[in-house]
Amino acid sequence: MTGLLLAIVLFLLVLATAQIVRIYELATKASKRDEYVVTNKDNNNQGRLMLVFGIGLLSSFVWMVNAWSPIFLPKPSSLHGVEIDMLWDISMGLIVVVFFIVQPILFFFAYKYRGKEGQKATYYEHNNKLEFIWTIVPAIVLAVLIVYGMTTWSNVWNPDNDEEPIVIELYAQQFKWIARYSGDDNTLGNANVRLIKGVNIIGVDTLDATSSDDIITSELHLPVGRPIKFMFRSQDVIHSAYMPHFRAQMNCVPGAQTSFQFTPTITTEEIRMDPDVIKKVERINKIRLEAGKEFYEYDYLLLCNKVCGSAHYNMQMPLIVETEAEYAQWLSEQKTVKESI
């Protein structure tokens, strides 16, 4: 019913707007004025408005960056994240520089060369030299950016590891994450959604010998400085495993297995002591205190970056990066598949 009422209101609004335009046209004809003649006053007004709009556009951009900077992500906490951020900084830096060169020129020229009575525009067919410059220069810049981006992406996907990565599976379902560690053999046992039954919540094949030492948890612990290879599965719809602090994201597709690898470089305790993070937490807690909510402690998180359903916003898992000793201690306290299923 609400949708129908909204459609009726929109229809009436469009109809009313059309009638107002029609009334304006009739009134113009009645006063014997030509509504399509552009006067010198109109050109002056439009030129000034373009100049004001251009100033407002540039000012609002600067304001937006300053206003949003307190909630930008902190420095990357993975090895490849540094390369990702460098690529982002170079690309956005170039875009912003060009933006602040081109936009003021466009709006200033719109004002300076506005229509004036008695002034006629010069017909300028083309200039081979100028056209060559504004074609070749952007092409070279874009080619360099593309090659640099592809090189960065290749480095991310083909890391040069000195040691075998720890294999961990992230299993997605509406609306939670489950982690499965590969155990002492560092090999995940077979799993299939058709085997999900009772306490076997992710369908591990218990007849597969390599699955007996797998460990299933609702928390994600990672040792700092060790390469981690994530294997992704989904039970129902397409989810997206998103770990923003590590500049990592990969889709989880039903019926298929995807993967991504990175090396965490900063522990949870270390990132909490970062001056930038401390400021962010203070700002967040000030807002939460005013709203009567409990204090927030900075944590790494695994999130879902696909709109996967009604509780998508709440699909997250704590992610703790710790020392090798702390990781080994935590892992030793977890039950294996053989012990729990």
C-alpha cells in the first residue's frame, strides 16, 4: 500500500511540474515575450553561477577530505597491504592533482567566455599539436598506471614466501563465519555441504584421514609474520570475505572454492598502540559515551562485503593477530574434528 501511495504522489508531482511549465509558457506568450531568447543578463547570471559553483565544488572537496579523514583506515597490517596503499596513493594523488588543475580552468573559462552582446566566438577547427599532446600524454600516464597496477596485483597473487603458508578455511553462511584450521599436517580434509548434519556444521568428511586433525572455531587467530593461505567456501549465497585492515578481499561462491594469501605484520596489541588508532578509538568512544553505549576496543575484523541478506550488517568475526607463542598456545586449546564430531 505504501508503495502504491508513493507512486501516486510521484505521478502527481510530475503532472504538477508539467502544468507549471505549461502555465509559464502561456504567460510568456500572453506578455508577447519570446521565452527562448537568451539575453545578455542571462549569460552574465549563468557565468557568475558557474564560477560560484566551481568554487563551491573545490571547497566542498577539501572540506569532505578533512571531515572524513578521521575515519580512514590506519596503516596496513599485512605485507602486501603496503603495495596496495602505495598504488592507491599514487593513483588518487594523480587524480586529485589533475582535478585541481582542470576544474578551475573549466569553470573560469565558462565565466570568462560567457556570451556577450556584440561578441562572436572564433571558429577554431583543430590544432594537430594540441590534439597530439592531450591524446599522447594521458595515454602514457594511463599505460604506466596500468602496468604498475598489474605488477602490484601479480606480486599480491604470487607472493615470494620463504616458508609454507598456514592453510585456513573460512566458511561463510547467512549470517556468520566459521574458521577451519588445517591442523598439524597443514592439509584441510575434504568437506561438502551435503555432509552437514548435527554437530558437523560445515560438512567435514570424517572418513578423510586428513580431516581428523582439522580444528573448527568461531574466532580467527593468526600468528604475526607467518604467511596465511585462506580457502573460502559458502553454504548458501555469494558472500565476500573482507579484511580491510589487511587490504584483503575475496568472494565466497557456493559450489566453488576460492583462495587468497597474505602475511600479517602487526599484532592486535601493537596496532592498538598506534597513535593514529588511539585517536580513532578516542573519537569513537566519545560518540559512544554520549549515546550511552559501552566503550569500544579496537579489533581487527573479518566482515562480509556483499549484501547477502537481512542480517548482512552483522556478519563479522573477531580476528586476532598475535605472537607465534600465543598462537600456538591458543591452537593447542582447541578441539580437533576427531575430538568434537
